[in-house]
Amino acid sequence: MSITTKVGAVTFIHNASMTGEIEIERAGLAVKVPFEALLKIVSDKVRQQMIEGIEELRPHEILALAASKASKKA
């Protein structure tokens, strides 16, 4: 089943399982790219935002974050 998502002037057409190719169309120009390529670029953006957030943490916030992760491993 094909799903169409519009974001402003951009249209994305992809299958419901979010795998395979995605068609991206804007102003009459369309291109197909592997869904994995979009996952890669978006995950890189999220990673960068997370790094920036960590860099802004105060010492006690860093320690609290580390402690919560350590307790999840136990």
C-alpha cells in the first residue's frame, strides 16, 4: 500500500512498511531514493542535536544521566 505525505511543497510517496524506495517530488521534479538513505541523514541530524544537548548539560545533569543509564544496565 502506498502512502503519500506532504510537507509544505514537498510530497513523499512510500510504502506502508517504510522500506524500499521513497519518491520525493517538488515543483514537478521527482526523485526516488532508498528509504535507508533518508534514515541515515535524519539519524545523523538527531545525533548532532543530541551531542549539542549533552554539551550544554551541567555537571550534575551529566552525572544524573550517567547514573540512570547505569541503573538500566543492572
